[in-house]
Amino acid sequence: MAAGAAVLVALVTFDPRLYVNGDNAEYLRMGQRVLEGDLWPSPKFPPLFPYLLAPLIAAFGKSVIPPKVLVLCAYIGAAILLTPVFRRRLGGPSGAALLFCALTAMPVLEFSHYVMSEVPFLLTLAATLLFADRITDQEPAASLRAALRDPTAWLLAVSLAAGFYIRTAGVAVGAGVAMALLLGRRRHEVVALVVLLLVLGIPWIAHSVTTPGGNPYVRQFLLVNPYLPEFGTMDATGLFLRVRYNVMEYFGGILPLSMLPIPYRSTYSPNELQLTRLPWPIAALLMLLLLVGVIRGLRNRDSVAWVFGSSLALILLWPPVWAGSRFLVPLVPLCFLLVGQGCVALTRLPGVERSLRAPVRKAVGTALVSFLVLVSFVSIAKYERETAAYPVPWKNYFDALAWIRQNTPSDALVIDRKGVFVEWVADRHARGFPRNTDPEVMLAFFRDAGADYIVYPSLPYDDIQRYLVPAVAALPQYLSVEAVFGGDPATGEFLTFVFRFHPEGGQNQGP
């Protein structure tokens, strides 16, 4: 019933529009490239999700609704598979209520209909945990051959491999499951799992070996800031500072707010709300319960705790500029489960159990769960209102792309920070701009690229202000205004410009 209620909420809040994150347009473009014969359409992203999108693009063209329905189906599958995982560890009404909260937590509910890989990855994660539980419930395999003959071991390996072929972060899930099984004295199962994963990973290994330059994620990991390469590469001190910053950012803000959005916020919320944090006493209590649940799970060799710990460790290593609730989407349901287990563990401490009678403990637990459910409903109502329309800067930006599609030659080349949106929405060739503050370098790039148009949006990205704004201000003789979208041109607030680029200059009308 709890899972069904969460699915109903996801259906009610379904948003048929294209999401504002460029990666969702990139996944759609990758699906299109699969149809064009590119079997590994990106050196950065794994190929399984584009494979799933390709038939939908072939059948329905550029409509985003069928791909969104695919992601929604993955959400429904994850809800079904997480139900026995929760019930095994937290039975009864409280466990059901926490499952509902986990599935309707804002980052999870929000991504339940975005053409992004997080929720399909959550589906593989839920399957992995379910099959790991089944292996744990069996008698340990007597030999490696017996482990290899076990159908559950194959299902576990396939679900892990599917996760890795959807998101590279799936390697952390595999490490967590292997540790839980190894500590549970199931060495034959672990060896069998490694063997099966090596076989299933042959295409990935071959691709990694044959790709010039290796995986872009590795190169981006080594940079201090992937978007500002002039800051250079990271050393050991930088890695320590990065982890320390991420620990403070995730445990002090992002993780508590992902579970308990007070004040409410989502991707579409204004910037001032994006910077808010949960009141620290509530955040500290929530993180304490989470920590107790993780420690208890690690000691009990629970795959949930080990998967959560290994996955979070990987997140803490990524550049701080990427810090956000998006990486936590597959982990948020595990957070609710671990918080519930932490609460149970604390109430069973000898001192607490003696001082608080069972009815009192039950009343406190009921009040806590009821509060979480109430917050979920408030967030759902606010999200439904918030997504009724694009925020003004994004509306103007997509209006500009629609204008480009209707009013420019089909072979035009457009310069834009979000080039993949230009390619998908405007159906025009696109290039990004170089991360360089020298206007002459920018001008040379525009000429060499054969730029025809430049999109100048008011989107909240630092590199637009750092690189594109000074270049446009310094090169007025090379640009003419073709179209303006948005509010009051006198103030310039939230405006998006489409400039025509003139390689030889001499324009009387500058921007």
C-alpha cells in the first residue's frame, strides 16, 4: 500500500516537459546516435540507458513523454523491489510509512520522470539488494562450482552489471555487496560474483582499453574544478580539502535536506532557497540516527549499510562543484531505511529501554514517522505548484531555442553553453564556448568554428558570467541582436539574447 501510494503520487506529479539539466538532452542525443549506428555513443556515459531510449526515439521521434514514461516505469519497478527490502528490516506500519517517505522524498520523486539515469540505476540497486538478501538467507555455497550454479548469484551479477552499464558509480555498489558477503563468510559466492562480473564486463573493459585518452570522468576527477581548467590539477592536499569540504556540505546540508526538505526546495526553486539548510539541531539528530543505523548495519554485515557506505565514499571524492542532491537520488531510500534502523537500535539500548516503557517508545516512534509523512505531503504539494511552469530564465531560454529552430538555416552553427539543448530542441549544430577570459581567443574560436549565432542566456551558471559575458561586451562590432526573449529590456533581468555573429565585424548595432 505504501509503495502503491508513492507510485500514485509520482503519476499525479508527472511533468511532461524537458528537464533543465543538460544531461537529459544528452541521453536523448545518445539514444539518437545509437539509432545512427554508434553502439557506444559517449566516452563518458555508459551505454545501457541510451540503448533503452533508442527504440522509443525510433518510434516517437523527439517527443520526451515516452522516455519519461520509461523512467517512471523504472521508478515503479524500484518501488516494488524495495518493498521486501524494507519489510525485511523494518516491518509493520512504521516501515511502510518510511518506504512511502523514501519514495516521495523530493530528489527521488523529482527524478521519477526526468530522462536521467538516476532512477533506472535505483531500479538495479533495488534488485541488487533483493538478490543479496536472498543469497544471505541461503546456506553458504559448499564450493565455487555450486556458487556458479546458483541462479540467484547470476541474478545478482546481472543486476550489478546493469547498474554499472547505466552509471559508472555502480562499481561502488559491487564493492559494498562483495564486502557484505565476504564478511558473512561467503567466499565462494564472492569469487563467483567476481568471475561473473568480469565476464559481463568484457565489453566495458575492451572499450576502456581502446578509447584514446581514457574515461573523461578520470580526467575531470583530477581537476580542481572541471569547469575551470585554469585552476589546474589536484594534489594530495587538494584531495584532503575536497573530501573535508564534501563531508561538511553533504552531512551539514545536502543529505539532511534530501530526506527532510525544511525549507522545501527542488531543482526549480530559486537560488536563495538552494543555499538554505535544515536547522542544525534537526539535521544533527537525523545524521546521528543515520550514523547509528550505518554502524549497526556494518557490524551486522548488512548489504544495505555496506552499499550505502561505499557509494557515499565515492561521492565524497567527486569535485565539490558537482555536490548536490542528484548524486544522492539512488541512496535516499537507503537513508530512510538506515535512519529507521538507527532509531530502533537507540531505543533498544539497555538504559533507554529501561527508562522508556514500550508505549512511550511506540508513541515517540509514531510521532517521528508521522512528522516525516507530513513533510512529504507538504513537499509534494509545493512541488506540484512549482513545476506548473518553467522558471522565467529557463522559459526565455527555451523560447530562444524554439525561435532558432523556426528562423535560422538548417545548417547554422550555434554557440551556446548548453549546446546539447540546441541540438535536441532547435535541431541545429552547436558548440560550447572556450573557458578563456581573453576576448581575442573567444573571437578566434567563433571564427574557426564557423559560428553563425550565439545564445546569450541569463541562466545561473558561473562560466557564462566568467567567459561569455566579457567576450560579448568586448566584441560589439562582431554581433547584432537577432531576437530578445524575456522581461524588461531596460533592466536586462532574465533576458535571453540571440546574436548573429559577423566574422569580419563592422556592425553599427552592438549588443
